[in-house]
Amino acid sequence: MKYDVVIGLEVHVQIKTESKMFCSCPNRYGEEPNTLTCPVCMGYPGAMPVPNRKAIEKAVIAGLMCGCSISEYSKFDRKSYFYPDMAKNYQISQYDLPFCLEGNIKVEGKGFSGKKIQIKNIGITRIHLEEDAAKSNHYAACSGVDYNKAGIPLLEIVSEPDIASADEAYAYLTNLKEIMQYGNISSCDMEKGQMRCDVNISLKPKGRKEFGTKIELKNMNSFRAVHRAVEYEIDRQAEALDEGVTLRQETRGWNDERGETYLMRSKESAHDYRYFPEPDLMPVVFTKNDIDNFKADIPELPKAKRERFISQFNVTEYDAKVLTAEKAVADYFEKGAEHTKSPKLLANWMITDLLKEISDSGLNINEIRVTPENLAEMIEMINKKTISGKIGKTVLSEMFKTGNKPSVIVKEKGLIQDTDESSIEKYVDKAIEDNPSQAEQYRSGKKNVLQYFVGQVMKQSRGKANPQIAIKLLKEKLG
């Protein structure tokens, strides 16, 4: 393509706190509409905001995890906002003195397309703290507003225009989500609106320093949608520029079903919001000692955890990436690893079988009945040859359904592995007798036919025969 792509992302992340940003209403999802409200978050005249200390601390820790410098002096500002989802017609946000400035995130891994991206640093311009708006619900004949979401603490993380492709945007969001989850800043559940993303994108002729016309994309509810919207917009803008069309600064929505962007409105500028210092809130002042204390609270970051998993548990780099992609999965693995002498085998079962069961069920790992301790117990049973790997799949499936301990399931269903050579020999003899042509193929040099016979033995024994003993006897009988 003859154009350079310039992308910056504005990511909104709801902070995980007990209460809202400027009042004591609970910060919870899924309650009946307009049941978690008070005069402050409903914007009643005269209601006074009180800042949530925990939200401010988490905002600072998020900034430190993203490599930002922390401002010793910050303040809140009013942003004029005339829309039904902001009852008081202004939002308490931050403008010129945010908490966090000039950070960066090292982006690595794969894009949505599966291609490995080149490792690069994406700059963070600023991270500021604000209150979330309410939720507008649109119906066939009317609209409604649910103010339960109004006032929830919200981080806005603004990147530098350092992103140059849809894959880089996807990788940046994936890395940012990991950081927010590992820092316990947010659960980042996009289906619940806990993480949202706006994209600023422009094209310019290759090599030109001056940026092109910036266009903002909204209404994207998944990383996949961000990737698709960016790819579409790159093609749309390139085609327009090729035809000599002058692009204008505007905000466009994303229609995921049609796979295209559409015009929403012309883009506002900062002066349209008429920012001014929030008169009802004092400035926030940190000492150097305060900032040092925040630094001491920074948890283990995803990259460090991956490296530790590789060295401590002897898992592969691929295993470590899969296990640490979600903090809840990493925590589950670590708990299980405390109860088995084979963490590598535990990792294999989690990646190959457990995560598939979770995906098929539509649950997340915190909702399943299989505890880390029970999965580790099953791994030990396989290690001790109490059950075979094949039986392990049956046991895991039953654990997933019932939550029972593997030892209970194995006893109830009579699944203990058969290690008696005389017993297994009967299955071996029967397999060879029933398959003379395959036996002749093996004897003539086609050694891979052995696996066919192993399968037959396992089938006859209903998975109970010890595979190693079966292989030993088959080689003796066939050789």
C-alpha cells in the first residue's frame, strides 16, 4: 500500500471497586435498572461528590504498570456533556493535570490474524480517571436510561499514534487487558462494558511526516470488532484518497453485522466540552513517599509470570503464554501445581482438555466445578498409573459435570487401570487373531501398524489396559 497507517487508541476500563467514584452506591453489574443510585450519581442539584480513594490508588498503580510517571499534583475537571446518559450535563473527568503521563507498553505476541507481530513499544500519552456515564437502552418505540452504571470509576488510557496495523491494535489491546487484570484494576469483561475502545485512525502518503485527517471509530464491543473495523477503515480511506476525496474529521460507528463503518457526527474538539476545574473537589497531591508506596504494591506482571512459569514449572514458552493469557487461568494453574509433582502434565491437560471443556460450556474458569486441587489429583492418578490418559478424559468430563473428586468417580465407575499382564494378554491375543492382515503388515516392516493394535486393545478393555504393558506384549507377540 502506498499509505502509512497511523492509529491511536482510547481505551476505557471500569475500575473494580466496592463503590462508585464519587458516592457510596455499590459498583455492581446486573442489578435491576436504577436500583443502585443516589442524588450524587443521579445529578441532583446540590449533591456533593466525594472521591473514592481506592479508585485513585488503582488508577496510579495502573499507570505505574504501564510505565507512566505519576503527577504529584492533579485535579479533577468538569467536561460539559449534554446527553441523557449524563444527568447533570457534565462529567467529572481530568483534563490538563491527569494522574499518569508518558508511559509505554511493550507489545508482543500475535495479531488477530495469527501472524506474529514485531515487538515494539507503544507509547501511552496519559491515563486519567473519570466517572462513567449511564447506559442508554433503545427499544422499538422509546428509549430508557439505566443510571446504575453512572458514576462507576473509569480509566481512560490514551495511546500515542504508534500503532500501524489492525494486528498491532489487537496485540496492544490484548497486552493492555492482561496488565489491567493482573493488577486487579478491572475484570475487563467487554460483554459487561468493563473495557471499551475507540480508535483514531488516519492515512498519509508513505514517508510524509504530517498526519492525515483523523477519524474516530466507536461502537466496537470486542477485540475482533476492533481488528475488523480498522481493516475496513484502512481500505475505505485509501480508496477515498486514491479518488481525490478530501477526508473530514468525523466520528464513525461500526456495524458488526454489515462489516462496515458509518457516519455518526462531525468530531468535537476540546473547546466544545468547555473544560474547567471541578469546584467541588480539592486537588489531589502525592508526596514522593506516597508514590514509592504505590510502586511497592505493583503485582507480578504477565511477562514476568510467563518467564517464571517456564523456569519454575518447566513448561514451554507456548504453554506459558496460553496459561497466562487470563489471570484467572494462571491462578488456577498455580494452585493446581502446588498439588502435583508433574506441573508440565497439568499444563498439558489444562491447555488441551480443560480449556476446551470451558469453551464448549460457555463458562469462565471461575465458574467451573473442577477445582485445581481435584485436577491435580487426577494428574497424580495418571502418573501413578492408577488410570490411563484415555480414562482421564472420561474422568475429567465427569468432574466437569458433577464436581466430584476423581478418586470418587474412578471408584464409582470402576475405571482403575488394568496392569495385570495376564489379563491384558487376553486382549492382545484377541486383537492379533481378529486382524491377521494388519499383523502381517507389521511383520513385513510397517511398524506404525502397532498403534492400530494398541487401539484395538484399549477398545476391548474399555480404556482400562495399561498402554505400556499392551505395547510390550504386542511387540513380543507380533515380533
